[in-house]
Amino acid sequence: VWIGDDAAVVATPAQAWMVLASDSVVAGVHSDLALTSLSDLGWKAVAVCVSDLAAMGARPAHAVVAVSGGRADEVELLYEGVAAAAETFGVAVVGGDLTESPTLVVNVTVTGTCAGYPVLRSGARPGDGIWVTGPLGASAAGLRLLRDGSGAQAPLLVAAHARPRPLLAEGEAARRAGATAMIDVSDGFTADLAHVLDASGVGCVVDGVPVAPGATISDALSGGEDFELVWCVRPDVDVPGRFAQLGLRPPMR
Amino acid sequence: VWIGDDAAVVATPAQAWMVLASDSVVAGVHSDLALTSLSDLGWKAVAVCVSDLAAMGARPAHAVVAVSGGRADEVELLYEGVAAAAETFGVAVVGGDLTESPTLVVNVTVTGTCAGYPVLRSGARPGDGIWVTGPLGASAAGLRLLRDGSGAQAPLLVAAHARPRPLLAEGEAARRAGATAMIDVSDGFTADLAHVLDASGVGCVVDGVPVAPGATISDALSGGEDFELVWCVRPDVDVPGRFAQLGLRPPMR
């Protein structure tokens, strides 16, 4: 890996397929800097993008980080969060860009690799079971507590909002288990499940959505940024025990 | 190539080395929307990034485009320029992101490939000749004319500013000719040449910088965004005739 020129040089991965995701996080739009730190903003920018790879069963390889706006000391704090997230998720930051801007915008683009073909949104079939990697709503609950000024009472919920973790191992396990479709809960469970159903041309009725302790059912259904993975698989597949199956299946055409 | 999910799926290139560049263009900072169109802004965002690859002797493969801000109709105009540039430069736009923002920021990240090892800034050696792909200063002159309201008198200079073209074929030819170091003129000739000299640990004296018709010597030396390539090569190399050699070499330690 060569870093320091206008473009980074990296070794081409051995796997047949690469994935490429890009996400921007805008201060004041995606993160209220009165409630979360610049370091958390940097962390989140990386997490959001890496989570797109987790939702395909892919692993991140390299990232480039483009920061527009911010004073030098603010950018430094932001990079602290970027570096912490990159180390935690196993992605190498190999370059990026730094520009002036009246608004602080952090763009992260990640390349990833996949031992098999990545899981898309569009492969769910009638009869599939629908699974989720864990309870939902923690991030929305954490944000509400921060807004109420009572974040100190529930540090786990606040952490779920401020320092989300993409579920790379879970996404890979789901892909290996034969996931037919997968998505990460970024917009909110109902919205994201609808993306999968629309892309796959199927429908379903769901109940028994697991709700995180301290979250409401509304947090779980509509709150975004949980980054839990929702995925579908043929009903005869023996799914690893750490996943939660939703109450009603199958998807119906 | 699969497009439409949160991440794009692309075939891994056959070449051993990949390059990765990311650049953001900010409305009001890098482009004055009173002088250039949104379509030109989109074109420039792609061109700036692809030029980083040209300066390594690499070829672009895939791009992701993240747009923050802008109304829907503005974003549509912007994408027209993105698409036109992508088609012209031979890069496939495979995904991206669209977010709200008070400031319009366009980030383009491009992956590229290289048949050999990419040319870095840091390889210039004492005795090398310094070459440039063409005359400099057209972009700065075009911007000045636009500001004066007299752009119609010099459409070629205005085009050099509004619709710059990364010199992909020239960069590849320089790499094949044995370029020891290379950079694109984005900040300005003197600044960019200094980047090469600093990275390579050498010095030089330059004269005979080719000035574009209609540009001043100041445009040529300090004006940015020409995207001509400045490169160094051993003095005994037979350089293709379309390159201009600078007056005084060699770089000196």
C-alpha cells in the first residue's frame, strides 16, 4: 500500500468480486454536534459505510476519507474517530481529501472483498424465513435520551447511537448460511425491509420484532441507524443460534 | 457490475495494482455557480479525481459519486455533467450516495488500474529531465475572463476552466516512457512541481514554461486546475514528441 500521493496504490485483492460503497455524513443533518462529538461523527461516517459491506456479507479492505469543512482542530478530532473506527472494523484508511466548506461533510468510500458473490437486496423468495441479527431500536432510544439530557442513565443506548458497530462477522455468517437477500437497518426496520421486499418482488407480514431493552416498539420499527442486519434464507436452512427469527414468514408474492 | 444496492459489486481487475482517489468539490469554494453551471460542477468533480489517476499513469475503472445538498432539479443537472464526464473519460459510475446538506458538496471516488506499478511523486532523481504535457494557464485565464464577463471572447479558455480533461493517454504514455515521478497541475504549476521535488528530495531551476495562448505567465505558474501533467524521466529517454521539455534541468539534490 502506498499512501501520500493524490491517489493511493493498493494490491488488487485475490477474490473475484469487489464491493464499493460511499456514504456522506453531514453535520447538523445526520449528527447533531450539540449531542455527539466530532470524534463520534468520524466514527459514524466509517461505520455507516462499512455497514453497507456487512449487509452484503463482504469484508472491508481500504477506505478513503474526504472531509469538507471544519477547523484544523475539529478535523483532528474527527480523524480520531475515523482512525478508531477503522482499526476496530479492520479497514485501512489509505487516502482522501481535505477541502474548505461552510458545512462539515465527511465522505467515506470503502472497498471490500467477498469470498463468494455478495448478498443483494433482491434475492428473497416466497417461503424464505426472515431473520435479524439482534434487537432493534437502541440507537433511536439513545438519541432520544441524549436530546432529553438523560443520556448518562443509559450508556449502552447512547453508545449504540454514538458509536455504532457494523456487524461484519454476522453478515458473513448469514452469507455463508445461504442468505438470499440482506440489508442493514440504517433508515429504519420497516423502511429497510421494504427495500428488500421491493427489490425481490415479494411481500410479507411481520411480527415479533425484537425490541432492544430501553427502546420502544416505535424505536424498533422506525428508528434508524441500528445497523442490525435483516436477512432472508430458505426455510430449511439451519441458521446459527445467535440470530433472531421474525414472527411471521414467509414472504409472499 | 451490480448497481442499485447500498454497495456496488464489480469484478476484481486482473492487474496487480489498484489505485484509489477521492476528491470533493464544494460549491462556492471550488466552483462559483454564478460563473459555471451545475453540469460543469459535476463534470469537474469527476475530472479532478480522474486526473489524480492520470498523474500515476493509471486508468479509471469505477466511480462512486456522493452528492450532499442541492434541490432535486439541481442534482439532476449536476448528474448530467457527471455522466458526460464519466462517459468521456471511460469510467463507470456504479453507485454513490445522496444526502441533504446546507452546502452543495460533490465527492467522487474512483478506482483505477495500472498495467505496471503506478508513477508516484517521489521518484525524481538528479539528472532527470522535466516534461510537461502542454501549455499552462488556460484554466486560470478562462476563469478570469468569466469573472470579467468576457468569456464569450475566448471559448477555448472558458472550456479549459469549465470542462477540464484529465490526460489519461498522456499519463500512460509517460509511465510507459519510464517516468520517475509525475503530478497533475491542480494547485498550480509551481506548487505542484514543489510537491514532486519535496517528495523526491531533489531541487531544480526551471524556465521556458509553456504558456497557453491568451494566458499570462502568472496564470501558467500559479493558476490551478490545468490538469496538464508534469513529469520527470532519465535524460537518455526518447520522449514522444507531443511533450514539452522545460528549459532547465536537471533536478539537483
